[in-house]
Amino acid sequence: MKPNLILHVVAKFLIPLIIVFSLYVQFHGDFGPGGGFQAGVIFSAAFILYALVFGLDAAEKIIPSQWLHMLAALGLVLYAGVGVVTLLLGGNYLDYTVLGATQIAGQHLGILLVELGVGITVGAVMLIIFFAFAGRGRT
Amino acid sequence: MIDTIINITLLAFLATTSVAIVRMTNLFAIVMLFGIFSLLSAGLFVVMDAPDVAFTEAAVGAGISTVLMLATLALTRNSSKTPYTEASPAHRPWLPLIVVAVTGAALVYGTWDIPSFGDPNAPAQTHVARYYIENSIVETGVPNMVTAVLASYRGFDTLGEVAVVYTAGVAVLLLIGGRRPKTAVKLKDKGEQDEA
Amino acid sequence: MDFLIGHYNYWVVIFLMMVGLYTVISRGNLIKKVIGLNIFQVSVFFLYISIGTVAGGAAPIFAEGIKVYSNPLPHVLILTAIVVGVATTALALALVVRINEAYDSIEEDEIHELDHSL
């Protein structure tokens, strides 16, 4: 029996559940507690668990650092971009009412996109920070 | 009644954990106690009717912060001395104790006039908050008032916050993003420090 | 007695704040200072959330039949503050790692001596 067998089996079981839970928290932030920040942190926790159990090199193969740098910037651009789109459609900056046919539809779409941007950036930045700390000192 | 008892118990645990953090000298144990402190505070936030905040505090405090502190402990391990132990303080603690006591007394004097805990007629509950509680479901159609205020009414603040998180990520990358092997360079051996 | 029940948790919060402040100013180990700063931050969050609770109120999520809600505004402020706090902690710990690589120590007194600055 390999020395880390229990850890490997339990991690393989838990990591998909954690990712699905983070997506649930992200998209149900309107109807219950949750939202972008919590979802981003939980999403990064899944990959941190993978890195702790299977090694940093395996984790960096499934999420290359280039992707993380681009995703972190992408979330912020998405958030600011929603504001620019509302400017172009005739409203104020970040005025979600012009995004949809009715005010409530526009607000729903605006909040969804904005929370998505927040979640993407927070998850990517937490992973960037963890990989920076864990990779220091290795040649 | 049961609410008050749970409140008192959790606060007592928190106070005990924080005093233990100050008094212990083994850094590994202190980081573990910090994780416990975060989890207890998340429980206390739930008792105080703040599930969003409890969620974030549990994920961020007991999750990310503890992992980063353990990583820092691993990176700052010095094999020459006893590892993970704090050096005993060189100064007597009288001056910090006096400063802390005076500041604490001033703050307690300041809380003499605060409205009671849970008072529904406090000024904090009667002005802007009433507008948000009554109108956020009508104007935005989102049942979670905290998300509605965070993403819609106060969207600029959240934009600034995402920018702050991104900046912190960039700054950490600049500081320790490279993979240099750990070589301690004492400042008196090398004339000028010129690491990137 | 009413005064005591209405104010005791502010006093416990101030006690936590002072414990955090004492850890920052009196201990020399850099990691312990960062942990003390975090304790201080969490106690400030308690202060805000305590101001926002309403006795007998529910969590601020709209549901049929609930009349009294807790104040959602402090929750919003503290959500932002928690995330900014973890960003600050990550940056502080990165600085500690770099200081250790330069001076081979994380004790404030030894660093001052090595730096000849005190």
C-alpha cells in the first residue's frame, strides 16, 4: 500500500465536490449567502488541496501560471467592461438598468456579470499567491 | 436567552485563544491557534445574523490565511537555531502593557454612550439601512440584500476592492514570484543589496 | 444590569483589540506581529457587526413573512474589509519571506543589529 493512499483517494473524491460547491455559491449568491468572493476562495481551495496532496508540479501542469495571470486580469476587465458597456448604451457608468428590457432584468444581468468578474479575479489571485509561496526556494 | 449564552461562550473562547496566542512561543502551535480563532469568529458571526460575513471569514481566515502562514513558516525555517520557536523578548513588557491599558480604558470610556447591543431604535438602523431593506427587493429583484448593496448600490466600492486584490497579487508576484533557491545573504557580507 | 448585558460584548471586543495591539508592539517575531495584526482586524469586524445586529432580527435575505431584518450595511463593509485584509496579510508575509532571505532571521532585534540602524 502506498504511504499516501488514503490522502489520494479522499482528495480525488473531494476535489470535484469542492469545485461544484464553489460554482453553486457563485451563481446562487443572489438567493442565499454567497457571491463572488466566497466562490473564488473556495475554488482556489480545491486546487490548493490538489497541490498539497499530489505535489506542486502536478498542480502547475493542470493550471499553468500564464493562465492564472490572464484570468486575474480578465475578471477585473470584465467588471470594468460592464461599466463601459452601460456607458455606451446610454446610462451612467455601472448603471445596470440599461442592460435589459426591464429594470429588474437589467439589474439581474448586471449583478451576475459583475459577481462573475469578482469570482474569477479572487480565485486566480489566491492561486497566484499560493503558487508563489510554495514555489519559492525550489530550483 | 440561549442566544446570549452561546454569545458569551464563544466570546470567552475567543478571548482565551487570543491570550494563548500571545503567551505561547512555538510558532507552529500559534498558527494552528490562529486557525481556531478564525473558525470561532466565523461561528460568532453566524450567531450575530451575518451568514455572508461568516462564510467569507471561514473561507479566508481559516483557509487561505492559515495556509499562507504555514508556507511562510516553512520558508523561514532556520536550521541553525531551534526551528519554529520565537526568541524570548529582550525588553520588559511594562511599557506596552501601560500603553495598551490606557488605550483600552479610553475605548471603554467611549463605549459608555453606545446604544445597547441589538437595540432596534439605534441611529445605525433607522436611516439609510431602512431604505435598503425596504427597496432592494423592489428595485433589483435580488433577495439577498447584501449582494444587492454590494454589487448594485455600492458597485464602485466593489470595483475598487477587486482592483486592490489584483494589485496585491501582482505585488506578491513581484516580491517572491521567482524561483531563486534560498540563500541567506547577510547585509554586512555583501556591500550593496542588488537582488531584483 | 441592563447596561451590562447591553454592553458586555463591546468590552470583550475591546479586550481582543488590545490583545492584538499588545502582540504587535511587544513581541519581536515578525510572524507573530502579523498574527497580532490579524487578531486586531477580526476584533474590529466584530465591533461593526455588533453595531448592526437587531435583537430578534433575521439574516438580511428577503423571505416571506419576516418583518425584522438585521442591518445589511455593516455586512457589506466587512465583506470588503475581510478580503482586503487577506490581501494585506499575504503581502506582509511575502515581505517577511524576503526579509528572512536577506538577513537570515525574523526576529526584530537581530535584524536591527545586523542593520546597525538602532
